[in-house]
Amino acid sequence: MKRTMRGLAVNLSIVLFSVVLASCDAPSASRENEQEEDHEHGGGAAVTVWTENVELFFEYPPMVAGEAGESWAIHLTFLEDFQPVREGKLTLRFVGPDNKDYTVVAETPARDGIFTPAPSLPKGGAYQLAMTLEGPRGKEEIPVGEIRVFGSSADLPHVEDTPAAGISFLKEQQWITPFATALAIERELRRSISANGEIVPVPNAVARVTAPVEGLIRARHNLDAPIPGDRVKAGERIAVLSRVPEENAYAALRAKVERLAREVARAERLSAVEAIPERRLVEARHDLEVSRAALEAVGDVNREGYELTLTAPISGLVTERHLTVGERVRAGERLFSIVDPSTLWLRVQIPAREAAIVSEVSSGSFTVEGSPRLYEGARLVSVGAAIDPERRTLPVILEIRNRDGRLKIGMLVEAQLFLASSTEGVAIPSRAVRKEDALDVVYVQVGGESFERRVVALGSSDGEWTLVASGIRSGEHVVTEGAYQVRLASLNASEIADHGHPH
């Protein structure tokens, strides 16, 4: 996707900036997708070129016609994986002011990612330079632009040394850490509302299994009782309660029903021969009906034996178990909690200032804490009727399918609720945005080893892409991976300077 966006946005971006020859630091002035005149230092320069597939960054010393050239440090990086070019041949083709071609070839990299040719050109003037990389990944043409060659050492300009601006983060550092950039591009995004919230279970997908009567948890019936994490099906046996001698125990209730049934049968026989008043039969039948109702309440009607089998009321995962073999439980005591996690709710809190447009919400996407994965397809379920007076938020509930089971109840989420309308502007990958001191910050690569920290104003986001109202221009390269290391480089500039540049 990054490479595709590069292709859509621009085929070539060139950044030229001043460089102190003894250092890799460079000023942070960037040029947007076009070639500018070199910012020279004593006649040398540092150049960055982005093509669709590679990034070229090189430094070259002042060049004097006819003199043996010093080595150039040409860094080449594949933009597919931001790894150094380790194999291949690099050809430098100079077209001089007399339209003659001069070619220099570096057959292999001197080190991973670095070619070190030493061009020497015969005449002073402006040369047009293009490079060709040939290797296992194919052939790449890299137009560079103008290189200036001075007629004599006396012609070399004198430039005052100035402190390097911006943040220096060397290619050798980029190559050994997770690092990536992406282009800021013009893009149309759906308007959205940002909100924080939590994943909660769907109310009818949660069940609590309690003991309907007092009983014992005997080993012979409960050694295979499910534990947290086990999946159960509705109607599946999950526990068995054995009788205890109390009046309200299951066995006592069942015995009472059986005794009353015998009394009713006896009363019916006696009433048939008018041996007892009709009232006695009516009372016996009433007592039997009451006892049967009590037995029905514990859920084991018309079953034989004196153990009560408890079954799962819904299909799902066991999340809690409060049952120990050998213990005695009381009526109403919770034994299991079961949740069906296949469908979950997102309960998010919308800022009160967005309440007037929340009725336009149709769907949403979100990320969960600790994961960059974007979940899409959240469906709006309900919108609260009142704003919380203390938090100044409005509750909104969305539903999401949890097909792979990765979402867990209680996870915190950052959500984007999408409106029907859309808006356009400069967009960057959302993962490029960092929070620093409550500010939205993006790190921008303005040259091969030069970066800037930008405080940005953000607009709408679809979760994957975010519009930037200010701070970033279309065509700039934003750091999407490795921004923390760039930030550390900005805090430890002296340590990085001591590291040196192993060209």
C-alpha cells in the first residue's frame, strides 16, 4: 500500500541540503517533490532522491576538474522493506557541459547499503547525473540532477560552518531498527468522530449459573466440570448437586413431592367412598401443586434420583467458576459465569460537542490497546438519550462480530465513528501520529538522515488514514515505524555525534 501511494503521488522526490563534510548532520529544509539547487558546503553537498522503489542518499566532496576524486558515500535503501541494498552494481553516468558522457561503475557495495565510487571529471561546469542500480530485484533508474565541478581549487566557495538543524538519524541506525516511512497524500476520507471506550458483552450473551437449592459438590459427578476458558453448549451438563439433609434441599423437595403424591392418591380413594370430606382432598391436591412448583423452580422436573443436574443456559465460554469438589453450596450462590463472545458491544463515550451530529453515525472502526490492528464493520446499536453532566459525554453502543476471538471483554478501544459525508485534504497513515506532552506529533524525513519533529493539527480519520489540517504538506515523507528511535536521537544528539559515521 505504501508503495502504491508513492506511485500515485509522485515518481521522484529530491531533497538537497547542506552538509558539513566531517559530519553526517544536515539542515532540515525540505523541498517538496522537486529538485532545487544544491545547498553547498565548500562545493560539496548531500543529496536525497526517492523513486518508487528505492531511496538514494549520498554525500559528495567538492569536485575540482582533473583532480583525483574522493570517495562518495552512496546509500541505497529498498522502500519495500527499508533494508539496505546488499547486492548489485551501481553505474553513475555524468553528462558534461560539452554533452559528453562520463561513466563510473561500482561493481558491488563496499558495505551493506553503501557504494563508494570516486568519480573524477575532466572539465569544470555543471554535469547532469543519473544512476542505475542493477541487482537481484531488477533494474532501477535514478535521475539525480545537477552536480557542479569547479575549474580549480581557487574557485571553491568559502562557506561558514553553521550548526546542523533538525534531527540526525543515520542510515546505519535506520537499517538495524524497525523503520518505515510513507508519503503524505491528498485523499478523501469519511468524516468521523473520535471516541474512547470499552468492549463489553452483549446483555443476552451473558449467563450466571447459580445453585437453585443447597447441595454438595461430590467428586464422582463433578470431576469433569468445566473451567474458565472451556467452551460449553446450551443444555450441556456442567455440574451436579447432591442432596443435603436441610428442609429446602433438592432431595427433600423431591421426597416431599413423592409423599404428597401418595397422600393425594389415598385421599382420592377415600373421597370416592365418602370416607373423608371433599375439603381434605382439595387441600391435599393444593399441597402437591405447591411442592411441585417448588421442585420445578430448581429446574429438574420429572427426573429420577436425588441429584440435581445443572446445565449451561447458553453456548459460550466459561469465564468464571466458583465450584470446588467436596464443598457445600447454598441456594443462590454463583457457580459459573458464561459468555458468548462471538458478538460484542463497543460502549464508547462521545464528546458532548459532537452530540448534535451523532445521529449521522452509520458504522465505525477501532483499535484496541496493545495492538495496531484496525477492526472495521462496527454497527451502530444505540445512542444515549442524555449527556453525562460530569464527564460531558454521550454513550454510544456499537456491535462487532468477534470472528477470530481476539477481542476480549474489558479491552479499551480507540474508535472512529463514521458519518455519511466525506472530506478531502492531506492525509497520512494514522500510525505516524504520536502523542507527546498532550500534543499530536509527526516525525518527517526531510533527507536521507535528516528529520523534523512537527506538531500537527488533525482532522477526520478512518482509523487507517488521518487528515492533517496543518503541519504536513502533500508529498512529504512521514515516519510510520521507528518514530520513537528518531525521538531518542533528538534527545541524544551528542551521543549520536560521538557514534560517528562509518563511511
